[in-house]
Amino acid sequence: GWFKNYDSSGIINAQAIVVFGHTMGTPAEKYLVVFVIVAALALLAANMAGGSVGRGWMAVRDMDVAAEAMGLSLLRTKLQAFAISSFYCGVGGALYLFAYLQTAEPTGFNIELSFRILFMVIIGGLGTILGAFLGSAFILLLPIFLNIFFHAVFGRAVDATITSALEQVIFGVLIIVFLIFEPLGLARLWQITKERLRLWPFKY
């Protein structure tokens, strides 16, 4: 099962998802399951962010003393944010297990994965829903673009250790730049680009 086994190894195998009697087992079907769940959760998050729940979170985040003076319960708001974010993390871990790992074991969720998720959030944009998608796409596509670049420049593949080290350097530089100059990350840059394209070729 998903939550228990009878093996001393502690490894849990991901169970197949059956929809209307059909087992979702191929990569395309697994992608479809993940896509539907992620889209639904993103829509739910957008609705919460634009409603009273999200406004309460932002008020407590920006100035908790003023938020409490306006009648918001700090304890309730913080517990609510913690519970909902934990739920999202749990669903994300389950989808990662179902679509990628196939088995749940401690080595599958290591500190390196935690740092990669943190990089996605910071580079994509803190506190933005769009930033989560942009940051994820950037982190996952960067190695592919680096390999294409090295093939085009050097005519051959570069050692994986060099590519990995270069990735870490790029991540570190971008995190410093975004935290100092643009905390909203790629999400804010995308908004600025859209606004300029909308006004182009005029400057006002």
C-alpha cells in the first residue's frame, strides 16, 4: 500500500492509479494524472491568494502587528498557512513518487532535492504561483540548454561533473541577483516583459 509494507527495508512501492477501471501506467497517462492534479491545485491556490484567506496571509507576512490590530488572529492565520502549505508539499511528494521515483525510500528525498526546490522558489519568484512554474521549468531545462550550448561550441558533450558545477554557479548567482534586485524573480520579469510588449512600440 501507499502507507505501509511488511518489509524490513521500509521501502514502499507506488501503487497504480485506476480511473474508471483503467490503470494509469504509461508515462503519458502518469503525466496526465499529474497535470490534472497540479492544474486543480494551482487554480485553488490562485483563488485563495485572491480571496480573504490570501489577503490575511499577506497582511500577517507584511506587518503582523497591524494585521492583529485589524482583528486577524495571528495564531489561526499562521496555522492555516502552515497546514495548507504542508498539504501542498505532501501532494507534491506523492506525485513525485508516483510519476518519477516509483518507490518511497529516504534516499529519494535528500537534501539536494530540498535545495533544488528552494532554488525553484527563489528564482521563480517568492510568493507567486506563476513563479513556481517558471522556476521549475528553469531548473529542469537549464541542463538541457547547457548540453546544447556545449555541443554547439565544442562539438561534443562536456563531462557531467563540469555541467553540474556550472549549474550550481548559475543557480547561486541568480539567487543572489534576484534576492537583491528582484525578489519576485522570473514571475516579475515576465510581467514586465508582457507590459512592455503590450505598449510596444510606444513608451507610454
